[in-house]
Amino acid sequence: MVDTEIGLLIPPLGISCFVIKSAINDPTVSLSDIFAGAFPFAVTMFIVLLILIAYPQLSLILLELGYV
């Protein structure tokens, strides 16, 4: 599921940043500011994906605890 989310977010990330820039129409906010704000979310998703690849049992822990 995390890999699907990354696949849906990352390719259009640049396009989304350009759309945000044109939508806010504020000269004080640069495109690099928008990319800097979006970058931590993409990195976090990759880190979570790497953790789930390294420890796949984490993805099933909620099922084992009965929360789902």
C-alpha cells in the first residue's frame, strides 16, 4: 500500500508543485520553497517503505492485535 501511494504521489509531484505555485499567485513564495515543503513527505514515505521491506511483519501487526 505504501508503494502504491509513493507511485501515485512522486511522478506528479513536480506538476503538483507547479500547480500550487500558480494557484497561490504569491510572489513571496518561490517554487523552491514549495519543493522544500513537499520533499520531507516524499522522503518519509520512502523511509517507511524501506522499514516495511526490512521488517514485513510490521505490516501485519495490527491484524495480529485485532485492530482491523
